Amino acid sequence: MRLLAPSCLAVAALCAPASAGFVSAAVIDDFSGAAGLGFSRSSVNGGSLSGGSGLLSNGGGFQYLLDSPGFDASAYSGFSLKVDGSLGTGGLFLSVVGADLAFVALDVDFGSSISNGYAWITFAQIDAAVGNDPGFIASSLSSGFGFAGIGIYTTGDAAISIDDFEFRSSAVPAPGAIALAAAAGLAASRRRR
């Protein structure tokens, strides 16, 4: 029992950032049914659903609308999205609108943040991309202005499927990072034996 305790602690310590990220999320759309959090989803320019994923190509996208006062996302710091396929020479863009137009950020490049199959962009990065004062969206959220509208769309010859569109407080860890943490815990337990 004593031999396992340090290795268990090592695994827990190494996995803490990954598990914290999974806990601190609110699903906007998992594409298996209706959108979540009170948003209604509509397709734009041929965006469609298939097999629990959203399909976007040639300018297709989805819009998410919510009546005022909007969804309170003050507990989160950004958006994440699972992405599969090719942007080609096209792009993947995000637009957000705050309740009562407290903030508007149109055409923010979401595709440039894709890594290990996930796109992750913070509210601060959105502010910087559209020229807002630093922390403007976060400040608006903490003042009670939620998100009333969100849009995701492709441009050019992009052809992708998307899933797990979420508000998050941290980036989704790469699958390799979780495996590495588990391997480190196993190695630590073997060294102690």
C-alpha cells in the first residue's frame, strides 16, 4: 500500500491540469441533438449534421442564438472545438455577440489555433483580434452581460467535421499528454518497487 501511494500522487499531480480542464466546461453543442445551454442552432450556407458531428464546407456554418440576457460564461475563459478534416486554403472563423450588444467580435480566425485536433481560443485572444481593450469581454461577462449569439463558419475550400463545441476554462489537453502522465505514474511506481 505504501508503495502505491507515491505513484498515485504522481499520477494525480500530473493529470490535475488535464482533469481540471474537462471539469471546467459547458457544452454549447455536441451535435447529437439540440444545442445546449439554451442556445438554438441554425445552419448557414449548407452546414449540416451527420453521425453526431457538424459538417462544414465551402462557407457553411452554424449560428447559435439566445434571448437576452444571454448565457453567463463568466466562469470560463474561452471556446474549444474538436476539428477533423482539412481547412485547405480556407479558414475556420468564430463570431460572438454579447447580450444587448455589450461586445461584438466578428470574423475571428479560429482555425489558426487548431492543434492535435482541437481549436482553442480565449476571450482575451478574441479581444486582441478585433481591437477591444484587453479584458473587455471578460469584464463584460463579469458585469452580467452574457453571450447572446455565436457563429462558426468556414471559408474557401475548407471541408471539416466539428464536435464538442464548448465554453472552457482551459485548453483541451492533447491525448498524448494524458498518456504521458499515465506512463510517468507507472514508471514512478516501478522505480519504487
